[in-house]
Amino acid sequence: MSGHRGRHPVLVASACQLYGLMIWCYPATLRREYRREMLLTFKNAAEDVLDAGSISLVVLFAMHTLADWLRTLTFERDEPVTLSLLGLGAADGAGAGCIDSSSVSVSLMLATLGVVLLIFGWYEWLRMTSTIMSHHRIV
């Protein structure tokens, strides 16, 4: 983060270092994809706010940054880890034999429940029918 264009380069550099530490709390995939852009955006915004010279803008910027950081920590999650049925790792991207927890959908669970209830209902209907038929023997 060198080459500060603002009037407070030391303060901006310190704020960027602190923000860089905050980013390390983010999920790994988010950090890998967006760390550089987040740092650059933060640096530019910090320079603009500090150059404005308003304490209220600095406090508002700090509060906004903290709120955004907390919101991201709360709602952003890493991709779910896949579990291999054969004990094979999916780290190399070849997850052909893996169950991905994100692919289990509510509709699949409801369809399975429907099939189970259908089989159970059919079994109970056959059992009840055989009980009724056993009472009405044809002579």
C-alpha cells in the first residue's frame, strides 16, 4: 500500500494495516478472491475521508467499516466441505464420489418422505384388507 496520494499517508497506512488484519477473519474463499480489491477500496475511501478533515466523517467511516465487517463475518461462509463415500479427498476438485451438503435440497427430502409414507400407507392398507378378508371367509 505504498504511494499514498493523501495528506495523511501514515494514518492511511496504519488504517490499511488494521483493515488487512480484519480481512484475515473473513472466510478463506472471500479473502483469496477479493482481498486486494477490498484493501484498495478501503485505502481510497480512507484517504478521501481523512482528507476531508471532518472528525464526524472519520467516525462514520469507522462505524460503517466495522458494521460491514461484522455483517460479512455473520453472513459469509466458506463453501461446504464435501465428504467422500470412498474415503477419497475432494481437494483436487475431482468430487465425483462425494456428497455435497449444499446439494441436498428440501424438495428431495420431501419427495423421500412422500415415498416412505406411500409405502407405509400401502403396507397398512394391505394389512387392514387382509384382516377384513380373514373375518369374511367364503364358505
